[in-house]
Amino acid sequence: MMDVVARNQRLQEEWYGEQLGAKVRRLLPPLGLSQSAFADVLGLSAPMLSQLMSGQRAKISNPAVLSRLLALEALVTDPGFPRLPQAELRERIAEIRADTPSTSAALRLATGAQPLPAADPVPAIQALLRALASATEIEAAAARLEPDLPGLAEFLRVYGNGRTDHAREHYTNTL
């Protein structure tokens, strides 16, 4: 019988692209948050976040929590993040914390996991692509697709390697 923690960590890798402990530990330093403050931004108790990080629990069951996690990841992985002033960083974190997406107007992840907010799916799309592949891998895939599927190649470049504001503009112009 498979160890529960190992099973949960395997499921997290499948659902979220990596174990939640690794994901959270990667996001904490650039955001300047403690684990407890990070849990607060997500809308989780600190013990629940700890259980998710350690693999004692596998799944983020609240779609709003997953949406906030993906938004924080998109914030940190945005190419403009290193130049973001501290005051603006605090403001963006507060906006993410206040976000309460509607599950009835949500998009579903391709894995069938948690719903994502339809109001602004761009950060979630970016986080998903960036969790699946590195910038180099995304560019290589786009180059392979370019001859036959130029629209899909552009999508990968804009959402996988581009700035969030450019991706939002692309999303708006594509609808």
C-alpha cells in the first residue's frame, strides 16, 4: 500500500505541476511573506497550508484559494516583477487576497481540477503554462508549431513567456 503522503505529493504534482510545498517555498521569498501571512492571503488557516505543503492533504478544495495561489504565482513569474515597487507589490497582494471568484462563472483547468475565475483568467493561464514548461521549452514548442499553427504558437509565446499586461491585451483582442 502506497504511503499517503507520497500518494498526495504525486497527486499534487499531477494537479498543480509540482508539490505544493515546493511551490509555496518558491513563492515566499520573492513575495516577502511568512508562511502564515501567505496562508492568510490564500484564505487558508496556517495549519491547513502546512498540511498541504507536507502532503498530509492533497487537494486545495476551495476554488478561490486555488485562484489566489495561481494569481500569486503569476505575479512572481511576471517578467516585470523584479522592478515592482514594494508599495505596488503590497497593493497587488492585497488585491489577490480580496479576490473572491464566482465558481458558477469559472473556467475549468484541463485536468478537471479546480475552477478558475472567468473575470481574469490570464494569470491562471500563465501560471499553468509556466508550471508545465520552462520559458525555453515554451519557445521551442512555439517554434515547432509556427509553420502549421501560427495562432497557437503566438498563444504560447504571449501567455507562456510574455508580460501579463500583453497577455491581457491579447485575450481582450481575441474575444
